[in-house]
Amino acid sequence: MKLIDTGLTLNKEKCHFARDKLKYLGLIISKEGIETDNSKVKAITEMKPPENSKEALKFLRMVGRGISFTEQFNLFTEVNGVEIIPVLNQNHRPIAFESRTINKAERNYTLTERECLVVIWALNRFKTYFGSRSVKVITDHAALTKLTNGKNLSSRMIGWALKLSEFNIEWEHRPGVQNVVAYVLFRNPVGNLDGSKISCAALRALALNSREQLIREQREDSELGHIYR
């Protein structure tokens, strides 16, 4: 069946033919299989190495493996004065990270507007992953979870509330210190934040079955072992 018969069109500039390797959704697909695109894991590979057991445990809790398109997606968000950080997660495994600085106009937004901004931006960035399926938005800003029932909203927030209604969202409030992945990235920025954007996806799984195994693996690791010595 020809594309024209189905009413579909293609952008020639975005089409690639007869390739033995291609990038797709943060992955590199080739005859060798599926692997991580190194350019998409900068926020992890350039993160400052853990200096104690607490930091090491936070890092290990953050990393996981790739994507399943059948399980529910979770969207974690974090906002500070100049940066917004959304993290797409699935079954406790990170799928994609994004980060950008807010512009001059956005810095005049109220706190609730900035918290909503990161959700709107993230949903648009990650919608290719979840489409019409349910996505749980996990935020440390309780007011956002009641946005659809809110009164006396600004015109900007009303517009965003309508935009959010296009997605199948389940809201959950969680304190920032419990929002581990976004919180760790927020506390460990990579490079210059001014105008920067960080993207990474599809990390590998860590098969750890117990706390004792975690400690043993850390002691034997070339990078983390010195923490215990």
C-alpha cells in the first residue's frame, strides 16, 4: 500500500534509507541490537562521583534499564529558581531526562505557574513515549494536583489547564526529598546552566536483589570501593 493512498506524508529531510544504524527515541538500533545513545546520558556520565554511601545509594536508586511501552509511565518534576527538570520513569526505571533554564519572562511567573510550566513542557517533550496512555505526574507542589478544580486561576493557568486536559493524567503529590531522580539531578547540575539543555535516556538495569548485595558490589567497584576503605 502506498503512503499516498492512506493520506500520509513524509518529511524527506527526516527520512533515512539503507542505514545499518539509526537513532530512535534516545536509543541506537543496529544489527548488534539496541544500545544507549551516549550523547543522551551526559547528565549521568558527567555527574560528580558519589563521595559517601548515602550519595552512592541515591545514584544506584536512580539508574535502571530501558523502555516498555505497555507499563504506566511516571513523570517526576523539579523546579528551582532558574531551571526546570522533568524525568520520565517507568516501573522505577528512568526512561528520559530533560533540563532547561527558564527564560527572562518565565522567571516572573508565580511558583505554581513555574511548577505547571515544567509539566506542560515535559508532556510535550515526552508524549511520543506514552501517547494516549495514562501518565502519573509526581510533583512536590501540592497545588498542582488540584489544578483542574482550582478557582480564580490566571488566564495563563486556565490555558494550561485546558492543555493538560488533552492528556490522561493521574496526579500525585510527593515531597521533593522523596522525588529522588529529579532531586538528584537538580542538586548535581552538569556544566553551565545558562541556556543549557540536558537529555538522556534508556539506562541499563542494575540487578540487585538485596541490600547486602548492593554493599558487596559497591565495595568491589573500582569507582565506589574507596568510599568503604
